Amino acid sequence: MLKIGFIGTGNMATALIRAIKTDKKYVIIASNKSNSKINKAKKELKIKTTNNKDLVKKSNIIFLCVKPKDMSEVLREIKSSVRNKIIVSIAAGIKISSIEKIIGKNRKIVRVMPNINCVVGEMAAAYSVNKNIKRNDKNIINKILNKAGIALEIDENRMDAVTALSGSGPAFVAYLINNFTNSSIKYGLSKDVAYKLAIQTFFGTSKLLKETKIKPEELIKMVSSKKGTTVAGLEQFKKLKINQIIEKTIKASYKRSKELGK
Ligand SMILES: NC(=O)c1ccc[n+]([C@@H]2O[C@H](COP(=O)([O-])OP(=O)(O)OC[C@H]3O[C@@H](n4cnc5c(N)ncnc54)[C@H](OP(=O)(O)O)[C@@H]3O)[C@@H](O)[C@H]2O)c1
């Protein structure tokens, strides 16, 4: 049995725990600063709880799910007992080298950039590892993270791009869904109907692309008949240069992530 400890039982940790604990081979234990949140996690998730130090002693893998500003305090608290354990940080913008500075270069460290969609088991995450993480450790981490969605390994110097795409992405997609909904209301749909259709269209299109070999360009062709409604709409995308808007969106988010990581 693998023992996985979660330090910090806020939004992200709770979502990850909920997804991971569906696999009975993982034993989960958690700790948190305030009693109210740990009691809530204990009750809702039906997991054992303890303090940070005891959690580290009892776990093989330790997920650090505190805010970036609280990370150094937690690392200093646990550093003496993390030998041979896998430390997994989900804190946005905290580099592996910064973690190594506090707990040592010879410790096993994984840095994950998750996204909010882990709440429904559809996380799009990327992770990077330091040199002490061996193939077997990586397989274990991969399996754990994939319980909450997908997780792909990348070079750490690409993490800002991941932050822009899948970290901030749920907000960009939600923004689009809102606008598709509001624009359709103008032509007689009720808010409720427009919203449900918009969500299902984004969801269904993603599912179609994910589950078939159809490429986005092919799908566009499949839906576009000559002089038809889709072509009329897509012409506006081209005329208003939607591609440039999206390019600028990702660039701004990427640049901000780089600035915050300094
Ligand atoms: N939310 C997202 O979409 C998202 C996406 C990617 C990455 N992340 C990363 O995920 C991490 C967690 O985010 P979140 O949204 O889940 O934050 P959150 O809800 O605020 O959870 C953080 C938890 O850490 C606890 N904590 C603080 N100091 C602690 C300590 N010394 N020992 C034990 N627990 C401590 C807090 O407890 P108290 O409340 O009692 O102080 C809180 O429950 C962040 O580092 C963030 O960068 C979040």
C-alpha cells in the first residue's frame, strides 16, 4: 500500500484527494494549518488526519498543496524527515531549484502544474522532476496524477507555457462560454437553454476530438457546408482575427507567469 500525505487541505488538495482515493491501493492522510479545514476534510473525505511532521513520517509520497507564500515555511518544517520520500509540489511558480535550496539537492522532487478541472476528475496537468526521481518513481506519480485527469511530463523551463495554456485555460474557456451564451440570448434563447447548449457544445467538441482521430481542421470542414451557416460565422473569426486575440492572450499569461516566477 502506498501512503500519500497531503499538506494543506484547501481547494486543490481536496479535489486531488477525492480523485485519488477512488483507488483503494492508496492510503491517504492529510494535515492543515487550521482545524476547521482539516475537520471538514476528515468528515467529507473520510481520511485520517494529523500534523505536518507526523504526516511526513507516515507517508511515502508527500503532496505540498499550500499557497506559494506558505511553501518555504512548510519545507523548513519537514526538511529533516523527507529523505527517500517523494515530495510533490503543486504550488504555482515555485521552481524545483527553490525547493532544493531548502530541503537539499539530493531529495526526490516533483513539480506539478495542475488545473481547477481536477474537481471533476478532468485535470490537464504537466509535471517536471529533479534528477533523483527514478523511472519507477515517475511511474508511480504518473499513475496517481492520472486518477484526476491527464498529466504529462515536460521540461521545467516549459512550465510557464503550461501555466498560460492549461493553468489559466479554464478561465479563458469559461469566458468564451459566457460570451457564446450571451450572444445567443439576443436571438431569442432563454439564458438557461443558451447556457446548457453552450456548455454541452464545448464539452462535446472536446470529447469528439479526444475520443476520435479527427483533427480540429477536419472537424471544421465536416461542419462547414458551402455558403452555409458555419462558414458565415467562421468568416467573422477570420475577419476579426480571433487567432491574434488568442495569441496575445496566451502571450500575456505566459509573460506574467515568467515575471511571477522571478
Ligand atoms: N486553484 C487553482 O486553480 C490552482 C491551479 C494550479 C496550481 N494551484 C496551486 O495549488 C496550491 C493550493 O491552492 P488552493 O487553491 O488549493 O489554495 P487553498 O484553498 O488556500 O489551500 C491551501 C491550504 O494550505 C493550508 N496551509 C497553509 N499553511 C499551511 C501550513 N503551514 N501547514 C499546513 N497547511 C497549511 C491552508 O490552511 P488555512 O486555510 O488553515 O490557512 C489551506 O487550507 C497553490 O500553491 C496554488 O498555487 C492552484
